[in-house]
Amino acid sequence: MSKAAELANLIGNINAGGGGVGRNIVINGNFAIAQRSTSVTGITSGDTYHTVDRFMTRVTTAGTWTQTQSTDTPTGKGLSHSLKMACTTADSSLGASDTVQIQHRIEGFNLQHLKYGTSDALPLTISFYVKAVKTGINIVSLYMDDGNDAQSQSYTINSSNTWEFKTVRFTGNTGQAIANDNTRSMIIQFHLASGSNFQSGTLGTSWAEQSTANEAVGQVNHADSTSNTWQIAGLQMEIGQNPTEFEHEPITVTENKCLRYFENYRGVNTHGGDYNGSIFIGHIFYKVRKRTQATLTGVSGNYSSLQTSSAGTLGNEDAMYFIAPSQGYVTQIKIDSEL
């Protein structure tokens, strides 16, 4: 895109109520942060965050997959990473309810500027680079928890194993407001495989009550061969009808946004304080305040109990504490506050 075209698009989006710094609603759209892992194999089922932060994988018995944070990206775009799905066990005959999706989940606090539920509801544009072995029609859908509303749009992969830039546009939802809170309010869903339950109707290209039958009509099956891969880079969702150049931000900004939802804490002999001579109590403060009270798993150390804190002025989104015997400590915790 030329600089003149980029400026024209940005002006158009500003006139629509968007534009400027912070225009990308997607967190970690550069796929640069991966606290959990950079590669996971044998994915066959579940709704799970495997590798790249803020991107959940949903698989329901539609082949077996390997997911990686890849350094393969479009040339000359300043993008450092992509999210790659590789089919390792094929499923060429999908069951009716089978699906493979990559999801990005967004809380209500980050969507209020869309003005949904009013006559001024703003349109959205999702733009991204995609590379896949299998060509054909693919579906991106938006789902709103508030009102159970949904809208789907299609894009076409034209050339096999080639980075292509895609744009999909969504109208504003004038009929349903988004709750101004920290709960899940919207999901961006990239479909990779969809059984007949998702394709038996007509693609729902306008906001309406969610219908599974209308969700992914026309979606090709990326699970039908072990030669298939699908990967995405430079994902951006912004107000307006014109895609602008991907908004690059400092890595520390992206990391802090991700830490609101998940933190892989690694301490260095985090010791507690003397409580009564034989019991130690210690606080571990999160790097970033969490979206809500976190679930604590994968704990390593010498302790007797562990829990989020709600005492005094210390909110349970800010820290956790451990009770330990003399000289107790905690060295690692997975702190999960995902949507």
C-alpha cells in the first residue's frame, strides 16, 4: 500500500471514529509474546491457550495439530512472528460438530468506543496476512456474548503456500450494547475446519442472534491432509472500513497487555516473612494487575498452601500469598486470568 493510500485510509477511519495511536483492538496481533510455549504437538481437542498469548485454540475431533510461534512472516512488513497450525493427522470426513478455530477473546472494557447498541455503532475492519497450503473460501466470524449476536464474513486464499493480505469488514451492531465490565464480550473466530452443523444454513453476514448453521458456510477443510498448514501474521481490528498499516508498538507495551490475562511467574527463592517463628507468610506481587482473581497452577517451591490475596488493601487481582514452613519459598507459578 502506498503512503498516499495509507493516509487516505487513515483519514477515512478517523472520520468513522477511529484512527490514531492505539487503533488496533487486538492484543498481541504481532504474535510476539508466547509465555506458555513456542511449540505444542498432538492437539486434538479442547479450548486451550497453547502457545502465543491471547490466542485460544478450539479443536473438536478434527484431526491432530501442531501449533507453533513461527518466525516465518511476510517480507518487508516489519512483522517478527506468526501463528502456525500444521495438520499432523488428517480428517477428510468431518463429523457434523467437528471444528478447528483460532480465537481472540476481548473484554468489554476494551470495546466501549464501538458505541454498540446505539444508532452511532461503528463499523470494524479486520486485516491480516495469511499463508496456507489449501486454497479456497475461509470464514472469520465475530461473536458477542452480550445478546448472543454474531456476524460472519469470508475471505479467499488464492495461492498455495504464499503470504497474502486479507481484509474483512463488519458492520456496527446498533441493536445490542456491550457490557462495560471485565468479562468476555467479543470473540474473533478464524475457522480452519467446520462440520455440517456450521455450514447447513446461509452465511450470516449481518448482526443477528447466533446461529451455528450460519456461522462458517463455505469453509474449506484445512484438516483433510497432513500436508496442510495455515498461519497468520499482522492481525489488526480497527474502527472504520479501510485497513491501515499494522500498528507496531513497543514490545513492553504488548507484554503488559498480555500480562493482564496470564503471567508465568519465575521467582528467585521468593522467601516469606516470619509469622510465629516456625511459619512464614509471603506475598508475591503480580507484574501487572490481573483482569480478575487468578487461578494458580504449576507451582514450584517449598510451601504448605497458596492462594490469592483479598486481605486489607491488597486486592485479589494484585497479588497472591503463600504459607510455608521455616525457610519456605516459591519459584514458579502460572497465574491465569484469561477470558
